[in-house]
Amino acid sequence: MSDIEEQSAGEAMMTRKHLRKRTLLAGTIATLAIATVAARFVYSSHATAPAPAAPPPAQVVVSTPLARTVNSRLGFLGQFSAIERVELRAQVGGTLTGVYFKDGDIVKKGDLLFTIDPRPFEIRLAQANAALETAQARVALAAAELHRAQVLAAKAFGTIENVDQRTADQRSALASVDDAKAQIRDAEFDLEHCRIVAPFTGRIGTHLVSAGNLIAGSRAGTSPTTLLATMVSLDPIWLDFDMSESDFLVYSRDRARTKGGAPDKVEIALSDETSFVRRGTLDFVDNALNRSSGTIHARATVTNHDNLLTPGEFARVRLLAGAPVQALLVPDEAVLPDQAQHVVMSVGPDNTVVPKPVEVGDLQGGLRVIRSGLAPTDRVIIEGIPHAVPGTKVAPQNGSIRYAAAAGAG
């Protein structure tokens, strides 16, 4: 092949390569153009699509607080405790021979509860009586010898030293009599305490030792003793509760105004009672507030003739404090706990939910007393509270708050 032919073939090859590159470039540009058009179409279709409609405001029922004149009362949670509580332990040791009650019985003062084998103490008492008789015989002998010594000394047949000796013997014999009598009383004491009786009327717990066991006893309780049972009094009974510092100030100011007149009466309701039908007398308030809890301990005495009240049981307590006052009331379910305080959900002028911190009082007429934090014109949410989110708008409907006259005592 000539040089001219080789040059022509090379140019042709270069031309074919150039054409292929141009073809590939054109295809790429076309693909990009199609993708751009498609993207613009998708964007324009999304831009023109309508946005989803916002949900309608939640429906709630609102009402202004109910204004009413109520008694100024303080409410607490209390717990009953026994006025008298005793651990029954023996003062003498020995074998337990009898248990004379059923676990949980109400026993009366003086009822026999336990007996201990009395025979060792009967033997001690017999020995003490015998020692007394011996001492009395020595007294008689000492008196006769002293008389003879005095007669001989008066006739100059005896000495003064002999009279003094006989006098000392007589006094020693008399002291032996006194000691023997003390031993008798001691033995009688031990024998008497072989019978363990109820120290007061109340409810006894379970027996902790059965008959046949050897028990340890001690008069002073300095050495280990055997616990036989526990016993608590029931009528009357104490109701213990704690006042917060603010409640104590309210109570103290009221007491200062009345200058400590009639005893403070408390109203009581058990956990399954809706009304405060029981009564008690507040008879003790501690002399200092607890620094850790910020409360002060108080106690009321309650009659318990039916023995229904039991130590350890809880009850609601109401304490009347001051003259009747004008107060705002809302349903109890409208008051929500928020950590250490309470809040009430209200609706503002623009129908926005606004939480309001409040200070609450007790329940009256089935409604919760609001001491502070609400105005008479506030619109309180009384229904639909789960849908009332602070800061959101709601659709309020007017409602009403009713005072339950039948529940006025509750």
C-alpha cells in the first residue's frame, strides 16, 4: 500500500472515532434534557397540589367558677393509732401451761390470757413461810433470854454486858422476821404473775408462744424476755395527721381570733364513706414543725364504740378553721396535679388554652374549693380536658357548675 493510501485510511479512522464521540455526547445531552423536563413537571405538579386541611379546634365545655359562701375548712389524710399498746411479756420464767384466748379476740381488762407452771413458786412461798416461823421462834427465845438477863442484872447476879448482848439478839431476831415477811411477799408476787391477765380492754393479736414452751421472764426487763402477744386499745382511738405550714398558719390565726374557745372538732370519713359522719376532738398539736417535711403533727381523739376503727387504718379529716368565707368552686376533675402544685385549664379571650396554677382547699358540695389563682370571670374547662393542650386553640361551649346540696357535708 502506498503512503497516500495509508494516510487516507488513517484519516477515515479518525473521522469515524470523532463521529462516535459526537453521537455519545448528543445522547447524554438528550437524556439530561428529558430528566430536567420530567423533574420540572413533577415539581410543578406538587407545587400546584392543594395543602391538607388543618384539623378543627377541639370541642371543650367551659364555665366560670361557682362563687359560694362556704365554711373555711382544712382537709388532711390521717391514720388511726391505738392510745394504749402493750407487749405482753412474763415477769417470771417457766413453762407456759395455757393460752386462754383466740387470736384477734376483744378481751376485757382482767381476763386471763396465759398461765405459767406455778409449782416452783408455790415451793418458794412455802419456804418463805417456814423461814418466818423460824424467825418468830428466835424472837420469842431472844425475848425470854433478855428478860432473864435483866432480872439477874437487877439483883446484881448479872452484868450490863450480858443485857446488851441479849438486847442485840432480840433485835436481830426481829429483823429476821421482817426479812422472812419480805421473802413471803416476793414469793407471792412471783406466784401471782404466773397468771398473765389483760391490762386493759382491747384487741389482742396472735399468740407467739404455744403451751409447753419454756419462756424467759424478768421483772425489770433488763434481761431478755419472751414476747407472748401484743394488745391494743380500741375505744377511744387516736387519729394522727400532719398539717402543712400554710394550713397550720390558717389554723393558728383562727385560734388566736377565738382565743382558744371550745375544743376543735374534726369531721372524719373512712376510705369507703362519701360523707363525713364521724366526729372527733382535736386535742394535740405538736410544739415544732418538722424541718425535713415542713409539717407539724396533730392528733384527734375519736370514739369507737362499735370497734370499727382499727389502728393503722386511713381516713380523711376535716378541721373547721374560721368563719364562713366567699370562695370559688370548680369540679374536682378540672383540677390537675402538676408536680408540687395544681393547675386549672382555662380559655383566654382568643380561645387559647391557658393553664392557671391554683391553691386548692377541701371538697364542698362535690366541688373543689379554690383558695387562690382564679378570678370569678375566668372560663374554666370542665369537660374535654384531655384535648386541652396549653397554647392551642379550642372551640369552647358554655356549660354550668352545679353545687350538690346533698353532698354539702361531703
